[in-house]
Amino acid sequence: MILDGALTAIGISVPDSSLSRAAHELIATVAPPYLVNHSVRAYAWAVELARHDGLRFDPEILYVSAIFHDIGLVPAYDLGGCFERDGAIEAERFSLEHLQPPGKGRAIFDVIDLHQLDETPPGSTNEVVLLNHSTGTDVTGYRYDHVRPDAMGAVLAAYPRLDFKRDFAAAFSDQAARKPSCIAAEMVRTGLLEEIANAPFDS
């Protein structure tokens, strides 16, 4: 059974591994639907940007990182730190719990931990760069024009946004209010909520 027929049908391959399946099952169980769909779209846009840029990547590391990149916004996984770091901690723990090599767990940690930065550090892996960019695609429309139009339409149809702008802005505002020293707070202070509202999506 294919993990995600909607994506594979438009040429976006999904790693059909036990780790990928377990990650998707967990996020679908614990996160609200708008956040689940955002996480899958972040992976889809990352693959599209890799296609545009000619970048190679590890599909399982990229997929699991995308699926878990915002799990720190889920109250049960909020450790009190910056949500990207809390999510990275959970993703690494999950990877090790599922008997993955420590190096893979650490790679997933790094992808999630760095996805909020304005610029990725020099020498970052392709997975770090791709998720950093693709989350921007879904949140603000960053690099929107680098996604194939047919892929954009098909992904949005399969994984609708479900008032993403409203609910994600609310989640970010909550993070900013409770954690003023985190990147989320700085992003809110410098106009992220307006960028979300103006993103080239209906909701």
C-alpha cells in the first residue's frame, strides 16, 4: 500500500517506510487537521523546490522532518522551549524509539531545529535548506512561483488549508506571547502575521 497516493500521482515521491508511516500516524492523531495538512504540504513543496533547484536529498529524513516540524505547537509536545527545538527533540526521540541510527535522528533534529531561521547556516544539508524554504512557501508564499502550477493545485486539493492563515497565526501569536525570547516572537514583531495574511492562498 502506497503511503500517499495523492502525492505520488503527481510525481512527488513519498518514502514508504515504517518510520514514515509511524510519523504520519502520530501527527494525524495528535495535531489539528490544519497542522497535519500543513506538514504534508511542507514536504510536497520541499520536493518541488528540490526539483526546481536540482538538489538531491534523503527522502525519509526530509519527510519525517516535515511531518514533525511543527509538533512543538501541539500542547502535549510543548516542553516550554522554542517550539522548533521542542519539535526537534520529539522527532529525534521518536526516531531512536523506532530503532533508527543515531545519525539519522540527529539529522532530523537539525532539519527541524533550523527551519525557522532567516538563512540556513553555511554548510547546511540539502534537507535543512529545503524544509527551511518550503515552510516559507506554505506560510508566506516564499518561492511560490518555483512550484509547478499543476502540483500546486493538486496538493492544495488533496491537503486543503482549512483556515490555515487564521489558526497558524493564532498559534504563532500564542508562542510569541508566552516565549518572547524565541524566534517566533521575533518573527511576529517583524511582520510575520501580515505576511501570513497576504500569502497567495485563499485561507
